[in-house]
Amino acid sequence: METQALLNRQNDKTVFKIILGISILICLVVVILNQKLIPVPDQFPVFIYKLPLVNAILNGSCSILLMLSLWAIKKRNIQLHKRLNLAAFVLSALFIVCYVTAHYFIPDTIFGDVDHSKNLDDIERANVSGIRSVYLVILLTHIFFAVIVLPLVLLSFYYGLKDDRLKHKKLTRFSYPIWLYVTITGVVVYTMISPYYNY
């Protein structure tokens, strides 16, 4: 019994290291591609410009799945809860691929940066400026929590699939609301910035 507990702790440490490594690697890839440290080709497929919308749809779908997952576990339907979480995880993984691809190819868009901004009167400029502050708060918290949530979600899945319900439940008290916040704010960020896309 003591040997099994020791093996479990050793396995948990190994999995934690792997999850931490994966999380750091994904963050590095996002930074490298987002900073255009690898040259962007002159020509690329037109569908790339649709990826921000695809990302918003993936985030919105993930939000719905996460809310349904909470409902399922409250109803004690563990199998449905697992299926919904796995579907949300797949959508989030697909989101990461689409996000990295879009940010590599598409130039950054600045909120409020429109060609006709010089024609705006002072009241309209003040409105754009005020809304921009709200947008930046949402964007920065979205990015911050997106970085934090990845290892938390991976660990939550590990404990859930391992059927270690106590650790899974403790961890999901943090990972679930953060993951839900990230998916919802992903849609909000897209909705706010999309009118300023110049493509």
C-alpha cells in the first residue's frame, strides 16, 4: 500500500513536469510566431483571414460545452461530464492551432485604429478612447488567464482521467472558472476588435 502511494506520487510529479514543459513550449511558440521572429511568406492561403472568426466560434462553442459540463456534473452524470469536457478540450486545442496560425500570418490590429479616425469629432474620439480602455483590460486579463489556465486544465484532465476525484474537484474549483472566463472573453475580444480589421 505504501509502495503504491509512493508510485502514485512519483507518477504525479512526472506528469506535472510534462504538463509544465508542454505549457512553456506552447507559450514560447506563441511568442515566437506572434513576434514574427520567423519570416512570414509573401503569399499564403486566403482562408487564413477567416481564422479569427473561426477562433471566436471555437471559443463560443467551448463556453457552451463548459457550462453544459457543469450542469452534467451537478446532475451526477459523470459520463456526459467527461464527454463534454473532452469535446471542450479538443476545441481548445484546435483553437490554439488556429490562433497561432492566424497571429503568425495576419498583422496585428490596433483597437480604434481606423483610417477615418482623423474625421472623428472630440466626443467620438473620447468614446473610442474609453471603450479602448475597457477592451485592453479584457484583452490583458484574457491573455494572462489563458497562460495560467493551460497547465491547470491539463492537470484537471489528468486527475479526472485517473479518477482521482478529490484532487480533480479541488483543482477544477480554480481551472473551471478561469477556463470559462478565457473562452467567453475570447468571443468578447473578437467582437470588439473585428470592426477594425483592415482585411
